[in-house]
Amino acid sequence: MIYSLTPVGDPPVLRPVLFSTIANVLAAISTRNGGVSPAPLGMNTSFHVGDSEENVVRNRDLLCRSLGITRHEIAVPGQVHSAVVCRVDRPGEVPECDALVTSTPRVFLSVSVADCVPILLCDPNVRTVAAVHAGWRGTAAGILTRAIKRMCSDFAATPEGIIAYLGPAASSCCYYVGDEVASRFDRRFVLRGEKGTVVDLKAANVQQLLDCGIPESQIEISPSCTISESGLFHSFRRDGVRSGRMMAVIGIIR
């Protein structure tokens, strides 16, 4: 497995190492830095956290300009913590789902996160991509597995050809949960200690990738924890209603 580097650019974004070698595919995720929203929102890309519409539009424009795209080319899932995967062929809002797949150039898929795992997928052999929002509910329901199956059924992708990136998220160092949540996960991903019980969401999703047949060498993981790395990332667990959202984006350039 490969572990990601630090953010680069203005505004700063994380660019997956594995995707950098794939021609005509864009993949990146924003941080909390570089935006116009008042503190602590900063580079907030969500319309649903109490930020002004003007600020969010400006932040999205800043992010997109740094990536060489426009916000009018982005497809945005409604994100209701479901296991629903939608195929899209045009930009815009896509309600009642938490993962998107496409093979259409210039349709840049996105997910919004502030602790949940953003997962970007690409099979360059058949030019198809996916973006997955994997919180604990989606992870437990196997949304990542469903997205991979949708890539294979709709676009003839193969597990052996898929490359995966797991972005910054609440990590096992800080993601404390109750017994109700912990009971939804295999014991391999549940750690119990003196301070409480944590779930390793990244490891649970990596296992789904491996179980689907994706080679370990084609999986990249950001080691960053959104909760503990307050200087770089938004975190709902840490900041509550004062938290903004990062945006992960993937798409076929041409």
C-alpha cells in the first residue's frame, strides 16, 4: 500500500500519488485552508453547515480553478449516509445517494467529508471512475463494495484494474464509538481500550477493497486523521456544528 504526501497548491489540496501516473484523470481533496469563509470554516465547500452561499460558491470556485475545472462540471451526491450508488452522465445535484460512478469525460464526481472516509476509484483500462462517501453506516452497509460492483457491471471495470484512494478521515486513534456502532463491525476493526472503543473505518474499507479483488499495491491510504490534525482538516467530531467540509473530486479530463 502507498501512503499519501502532504497538501500542495493554492488552495492546498491532497493529490493521490497513484493517480498522478494515470493520463487524463484528475483526483484531489481539499483541506480546511485557503478559503474565504470566516473562521473556523475557512475552505468550506458545503452549503449545509451555516456558511453563506456566496462564501461556499467562492470556495468551490477557488478549489476548481486550482484543479483546472469549473464548479459547473461537478456532480454532487445528496449524502444521506446510505449505501446507494448512482450512475451519472452529467454534472449537478444527485439526491439520496452516497456514491457516484461515471465514464463520461468532464463530469467530475465529488463527495463532501469532515470525518467520514472519502474514497476515489478509477479503472484506467475502461476509463471509469467513482467517488464514495463512507461513514460508519455506509461502511457497515458495504457501500464501497457496491460502488466497485457498479463500476464492473456498468462499465466493464475489473477489480484487477481498479486503483483506490482513501483520503483523510477519523482514524482509529480518535474515532470513539458506542457499542451500537461497534457491533456493526467485524472485531478486526474494533479496538477496545481504557479510554473507550474505537472503530478503524479505513481498515474496514481497505478490507472491502481486498475482498473485491483489488491488489494491495493499487490501494493508497492517507494516514491523516481529521480529528487530531486540526490545522489541516475539518472535523465534525471535533468542532460540531462549527465544522466545515472538505471536497474530494475525481473525473476524466478528456
